[in-house]
Amino acid sequence: MQRADLRNVAIVAHVDHGKTTLVDGMLRQSGAFGPHAQLADRVLDNLDLEREKGITILAKNTAVRYGDLTINIVDTPGHADFGGEVERGLTMVDGVLLLVDASEGPLPQTRFVLRKTLEARLPVILVVNKIDRPDARPAEVIDAVYELFLDLGADESQIEFPIVYCNAREGRAAMEAADVAAAPDLKILLDLLVEAIPAPEHDDGHPFQALVTNLDASPYVGRLALCRVRNGRVRKGESVAWCRRDGTVERVRISELYMTEALERVDAGPDGAGPGDIIAVAGIPEIMIGDTLADADDPRPLPVIRIDEPSLGMTVGVNTSPLAGRDGKKLTARLIKGRLDQELVGNVSIRVLPTDRPDTWEVQGRGELALAVLVEMMRREGFELTVGKPQVLTRTVDGRLHEPMERVSVDIPEDYLGVVTQLLSMRKGRMETMTNHGTGWCRMDWLVPSRGLIGFRTEFLTETRGTGQLHHVFERYEPWLGDLRTRPNGSMVADRAGSCTAYALANLQERGALFVAPGTEVYEGMIVGENARAEDMDVNPTKEKKLTNMRAAAADTTVVLVPPRPLSLEQALEFTREDECVEVTPATVRLRKVVLEAAERGRRRGTARNAARD
């Protein structure tokens, strides 16, 4: 049977193609907000990090009223690093709006989210967004989308999809690109959604079933389990069967039952929730993602959500630098381990594994951004950490070592074609296609080892003068491609503790780029800059000018210092080598050597050289 008064749809797209902006338009035009409501753009991106970075990190759901219908909308991240959020979102819906930029067309993460959609066999509506761009090319973009469907193995039923053109920022949609500017609202899109996305189906008389796809928390009722009701009906106060992933079943009582209206959770009312409803359930403190809530007398568990395995890992441990404890309040291994375990509850995309040290753990995830976001959130909560260089996770297949490969798409001006080709070839990349748009820009698609892309973004932006666009997504595992050196420059390492002086830095800036300014406190083993040469260099950034009572023949000249290059957390993680790590505190991000003492580092280098010679 179908429930005709409800539609569940997810919005998927590449990063910055307008998903959250389109949801804004739907909410405003449905009358979800009062006439005097003060609203920011991208109202669903409510995390500080989401607003700062301009991306969606967590999948969120909202609901709009359209006539007699309720449309539940799940806004998903565009970054493949947060692919677990996309996969969970797709389990809650019956169809998908695929947004594609009218100029950029499908990009690597479009491929990722579409592949997940096709695997789930969900119907698709193609929304060509940003049709007002002066460089919009909708016909070519639609052809590229069809090619992408065929490349991903779509069958005949999947490749037949409706197309609508949209300007999400203005809240306009039409069936023809030329009509969007004159369209009054998004009614065309909403009508098409109601027609093309099927109503939720359920078996009449089937006992209650709901799959837990996400978790949230309330200061009043504790942990909330977000579920999609598959069959049956549930009401507040009822007893249900809690079917855990390990196969155990426990009888529990639902203390609160909420449904979503616009941005608010409201009580489900005396009728409760029925098939297709997206609900939030309170009263089960230890419930986890992937568990099933079922009929207490006839429990029937649903299949557990399958999530792609991580491809990148890094170590996270207590801060062991000489300056530890000055900025943060949460310093101990117990607090760090508790926070990582807490992250495991709601983030199915990461793994936390023990290491040979009791105060350090290996955190595995989908990509650098996902790991950096976790560290940044912990930093803002008052933690001090030592974070190691991100490393790819290898596999052994048929006795051979395999490594993850990424599909890389770059959009660059033609002037930088040679230098970008050289950079990616050095990283053992293979060019697959190159397309010239005829506007002075070209697009190249490459397959590159994941380890070759660690630290590549900063160098790419530098070489293209900030004009290039880089996107990548995990593709597959391939045999190990051998050694590669991704960072040509060495580090300038402080050889003693103290405060940096302008006199010392003026001499050092001729040897490379500095990360510190006069007055910055440093310690032995801390990295203060990037050497212009390949090897590391021990330096004294605290050296002071010797003063005498002799008057100089010429007056002292003013020291002119180049401004230091501050590194964000992501840039610091990209910069590190195998023998380096990042010290993260609420106030600062410092680069340092794993072994701080210069003499000990020299002994280890000598031992390594002797071992290689033998």
C-alpha cells in the first residue's frame, strides 16, 4: 500500500552546487517562517564549522507543507569525506533530487552521490541549478549527466529521469532554461517532485518496524534516535522491541515521540507516527545507528546500514610538547579516549583503533577533511592534542599490496595546463580525459594515489594563483605504485627554546618561508618555517643582536620582515612528513618533529642510513 499524503526525498549534489540554498527556498515559499522571522542564509547549516567552511557536514532533515502533502527533505553533504551521512540519508527516502551546476556540470562527488543513489535504486529528478550564471551551458551539462549515468551502469528504467531548471538563490524553477528568469516561484519543481517521487510503500497489517539512521541529543530528554518508519504505527508511551546490531532484543518504552515541522521538532500527537514518517524517539539511552525498533510481540529486525570502509588514518594522542597545558582544559588520555568513543556513537564513517602507546589512538576516516573536522571540533571543545601525519590504509589482495586511488577533476585556465600536468605526474597520476571548454579553461580527469594528494591542494592553489578548482573522490584500490616524494622542501626546525626575535628571523627569511613572528614562543624540535632546499635545517630563531658600547659608523637600519605564513589545521596536516606531527590547542596550531631533540634525530638518521647501506 502507499501513503499518498507524504513524500520523502533527499537532495544530493557535489559541494557548493546549491543543495542547502534550495532547501531555504522551499522552506520560505511553504510559509514555514513568520513574516518577521530573522533568517540567515543556509538555515540548515547550523554548526559553526559548517557556516565558516560553507559546506554541509551533517545530514539533516526538515519538512515542508505543500497543499495537503507533507514533504520530508533530507539535506546531505556533498563531500565524499562525509559519505556515511549520505548513505544514511538515502535509507530514509523514496527518491532523490540530483543538483548539478549549470556551468560546472557533474564533478567527482556528483559521481559518488549518484553511485550511492543508483545502488539504492531510487528514482532521480535532475535539477540543473544556477541557470542564471553567465557561463551556464545546460545542454552540455545534461549530456554529461547522461554519460555519467551510463558510466555508472544505470539500466533503462534509471536513465529515464525528468529534468527541471532552477535558480535556487532566487527561488525560481521552470521546465525550460529560458523560462526560469520569469518563473515566480518553485511550484514547478514541487509539482514535479510530487508526481515523480513515489509515495512511501508499506505492507498493510505488517508489525511496526523502524530503522535507526541517525542520532541526536536533547538537553531535556537525552539521546534521540532518528528513524524512518517502514511498517506499522507507533505512539508515545508504547513498549517496543529494541533489536540491536549484535542480535539481542530488549523491550523498551518510548518516552517521547517527535516529528519535524520546518526546523522544529513537535510532539507526534495521539495518532503517533505511521509508515513513511521520519521520527525522533527518546527513552533509549544506549541505542545506536543501525538498530531496529520493532513490534514488542513480533520483532523483525531490518538489515543494518552498510557503510564504505575508511581509506585514510592518522594518530591522535595527548599533547606531549613542552608548552602542553597552557591553552586547553582537557589534556588527559582518559578525556581524549572518552571524546573519541563519543564520536563513534553518531559518526559511522570513522574507526578508532588502539596503538602500541596507551595515550595515542589511530583514527580512520574517509578523507583529510573528515579527520580535520573531528580534530577542529575537539580543539574548540578545549582539548589539546598531538596529531600525526595522515596515512593511507593499504590492503593485501592476492599477495600484493594495494593502495586507494582517487578520481581527481581539475578545472584550470589553459595557461596552467603544463604545470598542473607536471605536478600530478610527479604523484604517479594517470590522465584519463581532458576537455577544453573553449573559454580559456579546460578540465582534466586523473586517477591519482590517495597518498599523492596529501598536501597537494595548497601547492595546486599556489601554482594556479588561486584560480584552479580541485575535486577528488575515492575510486578503487590498485597495486602499490612505489615510492613518491610529495613535498620537495624540508623544514626549518628550532634548536632551542625561547622567544623569536626580529634579528634572527630577518636572517632566516632568506632561507625559506617562516611560520612564526617575533615574540612567538618556540621550543627545541618545533618547526618554524619551510626550508627552500630539500633537507631539514636546525636554526636558532631566538638569536639576539649583540650590543656593545661602540657607536656604529652607520645607523642601524630598520629590519623589514616578510609576514609569516599562518597555517590552518588542514594546511598543517597537509604539510607534515612522516617524522613530523601537529600540536593542536584551542589557541594555536604548531608543527613539530616527533622526536624533539636534535641529537636524537641525528642518531636516528645515521642508523637509518647505515641500515639502508647494509
